[in-house]
Amino acid sequence: MTAIETRASGSAITRLAHWIVLSWGWRRALVALAAGACSALAMPPVDAWPVLFLTLPVLVWLADGAAGGRLGGIPGAAIAGWWFGFGYHLAGLYWVGHAFLVDAKTFGWLLPFAVTALPAGMACYTALGLALARMLWTRGPGRLIALAVALTVTEWLRGFLFTGFPWNAYGYALTGPLALSQGAALIGIWGLTFVAVAVFASPAVLLDERVDTRRPWMPLALGVAVLAALAAYGTWRLSRTPTAFVDNVRLRIMQPNLQQDQKFNYSARQRVMSQYLELSDRSTGPQSSGVRDATHLIWPESAFPFLLTREPEAMAQIAALLPQGTVLITGAIRAPEAAPGKKIERAYNSIYVIDHDGTILSVYDKIHLVPFGEFLPFQSFLESLGIMQLTKLPGGFIPGERRRAMDVPRAPRMLPFVCYEIVFPGEATSGSERPGWMLNLTNDGWFGHSSGPYQHLRQAQVRAIEQGLPLVRAANTGVSAVIDPAGRTVRSLPLGTEGVLDAQLPRRIEPPLYARTGDAGFFLTLAIVTIVLIRRRARRA
């Protein structure tokens, strides 16, 4: 029997917790599903992060209630974890369904499967997390640490296994307030995930019997103290890190707000180019000279409905647009080298740096491709069944070989990211060489006016804080932004608008602790904590 099970009377919250602990079957599943779905409110754009003080204790009580089951409650905890994770990801990733409506005739029938299959798969990591936590479970506050360790490990695995998808890791709940988000400079998103789970689950201990917890208020008080310490550190860091700018670098980001049916329609190529050219040279005020004010013009991911280097007229139009001293950085689909007359079937999703005379100075090919968007697992087999990825490129895209900083005339070296590559913390590095800034070209137009683009922006913002590097983001439909190394938005364009954004390039700062050590120190600490939990459980067995 758990501590809460021995208390059949008391306050309403005590009776609710007692009911959750004892619930079983479909009631237990519904409780977990609802708690998980409500937890998604902690993510952008809602950012109602205090809701986790209500929902994560439910997860603790569900794990408590699994104690009476088989194998020490591990299967019961895993099932509850799966339902919690399914609700969390269903509410947090619903926007994936928008992509299947871009070409509804071809992909619309897959929408209900995609909207449920992705959350169902992601929920398996939460199930594993609850199972691991149950293996380390003890009475009292120690179980909060067990839960935090287990969910942090499984969230990390979610970011790496099967190409990885670390979207909406629990640590992002602590990145809504800018001051709290500065913790990423110390411990990264996985460290924040550990802190978030431990702190937000702490109210569960308030209902423990004194035989289990002599001071049941202490975990919550410590949790609030941790949040206060993070906020104090963040406030101090922001005050000590004013935004400084690189001399003589003037950016112009073009956000065309191009609809997907035009973006991939070859017959619309001249209309698309005309829009880009007109928008890029648009005056933004009485003193504006259009593109002549910029040293660097930036266009979003896969900007053209054609292969740029196979369209001499388009390259000539770009050269005519760019004044001397101005460079274009643009996303584009790039075909591999092929023999004359050979049909091109596969391609790279790339970034070009193009000089004012139309010369291609350097190219980066996207490394981390999107499953089912840019390639299919078991590509040949699924294509033989008539299934293709959303971009409808036979054979899928070709991944690039490695991430490297790119030379950009009249600017510091740049580290490129295409689309969701920016959500992977471990990829925001180029080895021993530290770049001057990060560039993220993306096309979030697949996901309409939903939570997806805001979540994507937040994760990019956290990469800037972790690395102490400014981030420049060009998005087809928004949100385009220039973000300084402390995560402050210098300038931005709203979602779903057409326009240009003129801004200076923020200057990088000295690498913060996380940029110097990465995850090694944190996971060493996590391993030590796990050993302590195992020994403590063994003593109580």
C-alpha cells in the first residue's frame, strides 16, 4: 500500500489523489491521457508552464498506483506512461496533420493515421520512462528524482534513436520566460528537462504520510527555490549580456508567405521569381534604398519550384537584383552531378551562397532529413506499394555528408541548418571551430497557422542560448527572426505575413558552459544520481 492509499479521508485533493492511485482499466487510461494532453499547454505558443505543477503529480500517483500490479508494477507504470505520452504528443503535435492537407487528394486519407501514429510512437518513450522510473521507485521524495532521471534518459533517447525527434522535450516548459531559459546556457535542454520533471512533480509529495516524508512541503519548497535561482541567474546573465552587433553587416530577410501549391509548381516559376525580386527590393521607409541597403539578402528553405542552377534566366535575374557588395543566401533544391541527358531523380535540400555576379560561392547540403517528409524508411519497398513522402521526390532526398561552417563574404563564418535540423542540440556545433552565427532556413508553411511554427522557433531560440551564438532565421511563412546569443528577439516577422526584415547581425559572446562541455558533465551527474537511487532501493528492499 502507498502512503496515499492509507488516507481514505481528508481534503478534496487528497481524495482525488487517492482515487487516481486506485484507478484501473479505462479510468486510469483516461486520467493519464487527460493529464498528458493538459501538459502540452506548457509548450509554445500557450506557454502555460505552471500547469505542470498539476499534471506531473498525476504521473507520480499513477506510478504509485502501479505498485500492486505484476513485476513490481513495471507493466502498469509503462501502460500509464504510454497513455500520458500519447495525450501529451497528440495535443502537442496535432499540427503535423496540416502537411497532409497541402495535397489533400494524394495524402488526405493518411491524415488520421499520421496524427495518431506519431504521438503513439513518441508515447513509447514515455512508457519506457515510467517503466524505468518504477524500477527505481522508492517511498517519499526519492521517487521524484527517479521519475526525473528516467524521463530525462528516455527523452534523450527520443532525440537520437531512429533519426531522432526531440520535439517538445519537457525542458522547453522552462524556456517560456526568457530569464528561466538562460539555464540552457549552463545545462542545455536535457538538464532543463531533469529540473522541470523534478520540480513540477514535487507537489505529489505534499500528500505523503509523515512516516514516508517528515517534511512533505520540503520538495515543493526546494523546487520553487530552484526556479527562483534559475530566474535570478537568468536576470543577471541578461543584464551582463547586452546585444552587440557586428560592424558593417546589414541583413535583409525576405519572407514571401508563399503557399505550398505555388512553391512546388514549376509552371508558377516566373510568378514566384517576380514576387521574390519585388519583395527583396521593396522599400521599407523614407530612407530605404531596398536591397542596396543590405550586405546579405536571405531567402528561405527550398525557395524555388525548380532546380536553380538549371535555370540560367533565374540566375541572371538574381545577378541583376544584387548590387555589388551584396550576397544572397538562399535555400534551393540541388541536383547531384549527372551525365548529360541522364534524368535527375534524387536531389539535395541545400543552401547556396551566391555573390552579386551570380557566382555560387559555397553550398551546404542538409544532413538530417525529415522521415516521411523527405525520405521514407524502406524507401524502395514502400514506393513499390505506391506510397511516397510528402515532397513526392522519387527515391527521396539525398543526405549531405557533414555539417561545416561556411565562409560568407563580409560576414563571420556561418553554421547552417535547414528546417528542423536546428531542434537537435548535439548538432549545433561544427567541431573545434566556433562560427560567428547560426542560420536556419525553413519552410513551416506545411503546418499552417498552428502551434508548430512557434514550437520550432522556440527550439531554435534555445540553440542560440546553449551555444552563445546569434541565430538568423528565414521562414517561408514565418516566423522569421534575428535572435541574439542570449535568446532575445532583435526583430521578427509574424507568422502568415509577407514582408522583409532589415536588421543588424548580433555579435557572438564567449561560449557558455554548455557550449564548452556539452552533455558529458550532466550525464555523468545523472549516472551518479542513478547509482544512489539503486543503492537506496536495495537497502529498502
